[in-house]
Amino acid sequence: MFRCDDVPGLVPAAQRPIDQIHHIGGATTVMSIVAHTHPCVVGVDTHARKHVYTILAANSAEVIDAEDFPTTIAEIRWAIAWVARRTEADADTLWGIEGAASYGAILTGTVAEHGYPVAEAPRMDAKQRRGVGKSDAVDAHCIASAALPLPVEKLRRPRLNDGPARPSASW
């Protein structure tokens, strides 16, 4: 099975820091990372007709499950229920959704309505992935894996009809 740990530039699960320490203006600040603040991460590769989902256990980066579902409202609800069954309905499960403002917009809004935290997926660097292969399942896995070592404060939160755009940090 493909593992994103094999992709250059991604930090293998065993080498991820417990927390990231930043020195700002003489003060030391500890920033909690996703792997230690969320029990699971769902990576979603979105398309017009189907979305591909991968669920990772945040503490080990192990795949819990992966599946694809059509993009109808009924199937999106089914996908959310599928994730809830596999994550013990933990409301702290983080969803990383590619195209949260385009193909993933309906999914993003529906996931947020169900009370889950949502983040825009990172932009994937094609040069780093050269020779690894490309598929929707690989992309969904990489989206979830890329979130694990990130400081929670650096996640790009999608706008959910909540007013003017806010500055967003990049992953």
C-alpha cells in the first residue's frame, strides 16, 4: 500500500515533533500540532461526480479506512455517517478538504453543519511527488497525512458564509 511517508518533503510519522516551539519576540510559544489535538484526520480529494475519502488515526498516521462516494447530498450525508462510524463519532475529527470553495463546497458546508472542524487541503507540490504515481486515493491519503505535523493555528479554515475574507496561513 502507498504511504505518504514515502513522498519527499513529508515528515514520516515516527519523526514528527510532539509540538512545535516558536520563539516570538523573546517569548517562547508552544504550538500544538494536528496529530496531538485531533484523534483522526479525514483527507478528501474532491471532483465533480465523486469525492475520495481517507481516514487516518492522527497519533499513528495509520489508515483507518478509505472509500469514494458520489457527490449528491444524500451520498455526502452517507459519507459523513461512514466517517462517524469509523471514528467513533468523535466531533474533534479534522476534515481536510481539497477545493473547499469549488468541488468540495457543498461537502465543506455539510461537514461544518455536523460540527466537525474543517480545513482547506494543502496545495500539493507536483515536483515532490514525481515518480510516486497519481490517483485520487493517493491524493486523499496525502491530504490527510500533510495535516498531521501542522500547527493547528496554521490550518487554512474555509469561509463558510461568515463575512469578509480573513487572511489565511498556508500549510
